[in-house]
Amino acid sequence: MTLFLKLCIGSIASLIGAYLAQYLSVPLPWTLGPLLAVAALRLLNAPVSSASPLRNFGQWVIGLTLGLYFTPHVLSILAAHWFAMLAGLLLALLLAVYGTVLLLKLGHVDLKTAWFSSAIGGANEMAVLAERHGVRPDLVASAHTVRVILVVLAVPFACQLFNVSGVDSTVFETKEFSVKGLILLGLLTVIGGYIAHYLNIPNAWVLGPMFVAMLLTINQIHLSSVPPELSKIAQLCIGWSLGDRFRPGFFKKAPQFLFYVVVFSATALLIAFGFALLLDRLTDLPLSSLAVSVAPGGIAEMAITAKVLQLGVPLVTAFQVSRMVGVVLLTGPLYKHIVSRFE
């Protein structure tokens, strides 16, 4: 079957999954619905597929949407809590150490694989780093896929279970929508995405558009708001691409290793929540926002969660971005200078 037909089936399955999830009142229906629908079909070896441009499109929309939140007032608030974001990065590094010990002792893998599988970074970035250090990138990518998807599923359902929601004072939807403004905003942020991709910046199609939109917002240049329909399509593309990461026999590749990846991810979530409780005592930031901010998920997925539930999008984004940059920059050197000495 051609890729075009597989993409058509994938789009139909994603739409059905989204509407069904919405009907069933599933949290984040336009992300989780497509994710679960496509993952189920993939595991059953159904002729369904996604494509990297679709995920790039979803990340682009999420990125430019995030940038519109960063007004000068919001940046002043974030600057006042830089120490909390630094603490979030420290937590991520400590979780990597914990995960390394767990996977090394119980997951039956070597120290290299355990370390790069436990780093709280993106699947693609960590797989590339792992390959540079002679580690099997498929195992590392699988570990991060399981972690991100588990967090994406657990956090929204936990928020729904405990009736966690908020009113984000930085919501930008009150700004006027303009077709011409959105087209110009789109062109500028696409250029930002291509530049970030060319420079090999991690999460290029989130961060590139986000920084361009942020620069405009900081200078009080408001071109247009983002229509909710476009945001839904972006969420669908993100969920669709996450579900497409599964393959028949995915959990048979290294079952004991992946089982302890699940154990690590679940316990890391609990540890992160405990850390959020501590930060709540030390700062004036809301616990609900802090819990999503330090959750060991991905930037786009956690930003979507914060946006839909109105849990402080700039705060969550700032935490996730600072952590991602720190983890990408430090994971390789930490392995080279510290972790490798224990081999």
C-alpha cells in the first residue's frame, strides 16, 4: 500500500479517535484520541502511517502559539523565578541518575544504554547522542517514546481525576484574529523553524517559531491570535505522530528493559510531583502549574496540556525549555567525564 493511502487511513483514524475522545470527555481529546487510535492500529499491523512534516506542522503551530504568551510582564515574572527553573534542571539530572541505576541493575542493559535512556530529553536528541557514544539508538529511542507517552497519558488524566484546572492570566486569545496578520506571522515563524533546523537546534520546529513569535510579542507587535481550529489540527498531528512510533512487536524487543522504563517513568512522575510540592512551599507559584512544569514529558506535549487546562503556559514552557537545553548540553559531557568512570 502506498504511503499516501496509509496517511489517509491515519488521518481518518486520528479524526475518529479525536471525536470519540471528545465524546467520552477524555482530557486533551485532540492529542490523546489520535495517539491511542493510531497506536492501536500500529500494534495490530494495520496499514496506517504518519510523516515527519505532519509532526513538524503540529510543532510549528504549538511553537508560534507559545511565543504569543511571552509578554514583557510575563518575562519579568519568569525572571524572578529563575532559581526554580534551575532547580527543575537539577531534578532532571538527578532523575537521570536514578533511572540509570534502576535500568542498569534490573533492565539488563549496559551503563551507556541505561544513562542515555534515562536522560529527561527528547527521543530524537537522546538517540543521536547515544549513537555518537556507541549505544544502540533504537533502545534509547524506545525508552524515551515510552516515557513521553506515559507522561502524556498520565498527567491529563490525573488533572481530570483531581479536578485540576486554572485560569491562565496570560491567555492571549483576547487579541484580534487577522487573516493577513496570521499569514505574516506564519511566514516569519516558518523562517524561524527552518533556521533552527539548519542550526541543528533540538525541537527546532517548536523553539524556532516560538522565539520568533516571542520576539514579536516582547516588542508588542501583535499580528494575530491563533484560531482554535488550527490549534486542534496541531494537537491531532502531535498525537498522530506519537501513536505512529509504535510497531508490531514493539514491547517484545526488550520486554524487561521496557518494563523497567515504565517503572522508572511512573516513579519519576511521582518524584516530580513531590518536588513540585516542595517548590510550592518555597515560591508563590501555583502547584498545578509547577506539577506540569517539572513533569518528565516533552515540550510540545506538556505545553499542550498547560494550554488546554490553562495551567500557566509561559511557566510550563520556560521550565521545559530550560530543562531540555540543559539536558541536551550536559548529558554527553556528564557521561564522558563522570558516568563512564564507573564502567
